[in-house]
Amino acid sequence: MSTQAEQWHDILITDRDLALDVAGIPQQVTDRGTIAQDIKHMLMDTGLVVQLVGERSASQWQLAFNQIELQVEEDRRIIPGTVVIHRPEHNILYLTADTELGPVDVYIPMERP
């Protein structure tokens, strides 16, 4: 059980829509979940992920990964130098980073909107 008070709150977004409970009330996300959700939405909003759809150039991938790292590290909740990006499947990016609250994991679908 954590003794640290929750610092970050937001409404949970799933599949680009509000996640509702059985009563139709929006579900909440806190702390690391909020940070991960914010990172995912920020990266999708930048268009960097969409630019990589269909990209075959390794140098363009590396350039995009560097830009993504820089974007994520601008978030004051992220500990600089801890961002790691993997591409476990051709249509998914997996990003990890450390925060004062612990690690965050972000799965980013690579698809055209």
C-alpha cells in the first residue's frame, strides 16, 4: 500500500473515447496512469507517430525516435535520460520512462487517424 498521496488525476480515455463505468460515469485515472495517458496523447497530437506509418528508412526512424524522446522529456514529470522506445511489432511503439512515482509504460498504435 502506497503512503504517497495521488498527485495527478484525469478522466480515462480508451480507444479515443471516454471510458465509462457500468453506471455511465467516466472512469478516473491517477498518477502514473495519468502521465502515461498524457504522453500518449501528446505524441499522437504531434503527428510524429503517423509520419512513421509506412516509413522504411532506418535513419528516419532514428530521427523520429530522437524527436519523440525530446518531446517526452519536456514533460516535467519525466526524469530526463530515462526514455526508451521500442518497436516490438510493426504497428506498435512501446515507450518507457521513469517518474518520481515510478516507471510509466506507453503503448502507441501506429495507424492513420
